Amino acid sequence: MLIIGERINATRKRIREAVLARDAELIGNEARLQVAAGAQVIDCNGGVEGREPESLCWLVETVQGVVDVPICLDSADPEALRRALPLCRQRPMVNSVTDERARLAAVVPLVREHDADVVALCMSGSGTPAGADDRVATASRLVEAITAQGVDAARIWIDPCVFPIGTATEHGPSVLEAVRRIRAAHPDSHATAGVSNVSFGLPVRKLLNKTFLLMLIGCGLDAAIVDATEEGLVAGIRAAEALAGRDEYCQGYITAYRDGALGPVPGPAPSSAAR
């Protein structure tokens, strides 16, 4: 599973302040922390009003100065993408396009030009998806539209749109069903999700985020935009992949164990004499 670290996002007050102040030390520490925890791609969101292109470029250069992993350019601004994409040293990911003609026309040519991966968000001009059927139909339109412009299907990461379950009971099951059906209909593409949206407004959010992510892995999710530093998250991913039959002979799980990535190993139970 591809783990995309979500922490460098200018919608977070601390990150926004760091971007405005050009605090390279704080941003660099955030990047290093996520990679050390298991993130394989770093999401960079420089969404500072009126300053996004230069902010996104600065984030890309700052992050690449301290870690050697690809960048996910998290922006709805085509100009910011146009300026930041050439700075990426490894194949980047663009997050995201939607099923809207103008958005597709502005972003997909940039994706093709730079041989980037792209997150295809199951959202259209008519608004947010209503259920699993709507998500699956939108995903199919997106794959067709993007591949028609010369982007390989393997470069597409379909995001079914995760919404808070606290606002509607069906939001969780709809996404789970959509991921299963999308992976079946488009086996050459991938499925990703911004998992933490599911818990918004509820207590003990990390518990809900981790549990939902593990359920999604069982449905075929093969990437996630998450906080890799959350305790036990990466270990849970490795275990879920093994149990879902997506880790041949459990080699990934065993490697994670040998690397100490599964957390502390419980010692033997005390003997009766010791009691």
C-alpha cells in the first residue's frame, strides 16, 4: 500500500504559519518525521490565499531538500501545478482532478506532460456523490476522460470521496462498497482516500480513522492519504495487507517485524511459579 503523508497542509494553522514565515526547519522536520514513520510520498498543500504558486514551489524544494521520496502536489490551482511540477525530482502525484470539464482540461495535460500520477476525485460539477452508484459512475467517467488524453490507467488513483459518518450513517458503507466496485471495474488503476475525513466531529478520531482504513484495505484500497505518525497505523496497514492476501507469503509483514516497524513485541507470559 502506498502511504501518502498528509501533515504538510497549509489548512493546518501551524503549517500555514510556517509557510508564510518560510520556516524551512519546521517543514523539514515534518517531512523527516513522516518518512521515518513509513510515509512513501509527502503531500504538499501550499494553499495560502493569493500566494499558492510560490508557496507550493517553496514547499516542494524544502521537502526535497531533506527527504528522498516523491511529492504529491495538493492544489486546485493549475498555475501552482504548472510551476511546481518541473521542480519535482521524482515522478510526482497531482491531487486532484474532478469530473468537471474545465478542471480536466486545465490539469490533465500537465499530468501527461510531466508523466505524473493523478488523484481522480469522484466529484462532478453537480456536487458531492450521493452513494456508491454515483461514485462508481463518476470514477468510470474520470478514467475514460483521463486515459483519452493519453494518461496511462496505471497512473490514475481514484478517490471515492470520504465524508464524516457523524453527518450520515451511510457515508462509511457507501465508500466501502464503492472501493470494491471501482477496483473490480478498473483493475489497471488504483484506489486512494483521504481517510481522516470520516471521523470529523467525533471523539477519539484516530480510532475511527485507523479502523476505517483497515476496512478499506480489505475492500481493495491500495493507497491512503494519512498521518503515518499515528501510533500503530503503519503496523496495522502491514497486518491488514497480509490478512487480505495482498502480501505474498507475508514477506512485507515479516520485513516490517524485522525492521521494528510493528511496535514492541510482547514478552512471554509469566510462569505460574513467578506468579
